[in-house]
Amino acid sequence: MQQLTIDPTFDIHDHRHGLKLVKEDRQTLLLDNPDDVFACPACGKAFNRLFVSERQTQSFGCPDSPVCLARTDTQMLVLTH
């Protein structure tokens, strides 16, 4: 399993071979890691979904699994396990 690269920013094009786009809008991406190709940059374990946001604020419902956070200069990454 390879580490998800997020320095200095997260670029979907660098990770196309292992991530599946679920939803995209102007400031957010939601991606699946269906074959556990990438490891979480925060804990090093496989993750299920990756949410990437350039927004200043974001709210979520109550997650039913562990959550990790990672930050680049311009993005917040939320990874669910």
C-alpha cells in the first residue's frame, strides 16, 4: 500500500490509478479507495473514503467509523476508515 501524497497539496491526478471519484463540485471532492491502494497520511492505515475541501468551513453528520484529518496549505482532507 502506498502513502497518499499531500505535500504541498493534494492533486487527484497524482492518484487516479487507485481512487474513484464519487462526487465533485467547485470546492470539494469525494473519493473512494476501493482496493486499498493508498494509506492514510495521518495514521498509515487503509481508508475507505476521502473528502477534500477548499472551503473555510464544513459540517458533517455523525460518522459511523474512525476519522482522520490531514491539512495542506489550501485544503482540508477528511479520511474515513
